[in-house]
Amino acid sequence: MVFKPNYNQQRAERDRNKQAKKEAKLREREEASRRKAEPEASPQTAPDSSETTPA
């Protein structure tokens, strides 16, 4: 038996997918701007691998 299409459900599904995509894009942009804002701090705070290994 073929069911009648539920247009409201299909539209809600499309809207949810669209909103999730927008949020993912926004998070990615925020992370990129955060990484771009502190390029000088990350090499200074990262410990050198030769100093952390016990001799």
C-alpha cells in the first residue's frame, strides 16, 4: 500500500537539516577565527618533545 506524502513532515526534515548545516558552518568559522587570532600563543605554550622525554 502506498502512503500519502506528508509534506509537513518532509518540510520539517529539510528545515532541520538546513539548520544543522548552518550551525556546523558557524562552529567551523568560529574555530577558524579562534585559531587565526592566536597563532603566536600556540607555539610558545606547546612544550618541546625533546624536553618532555626522560633521559
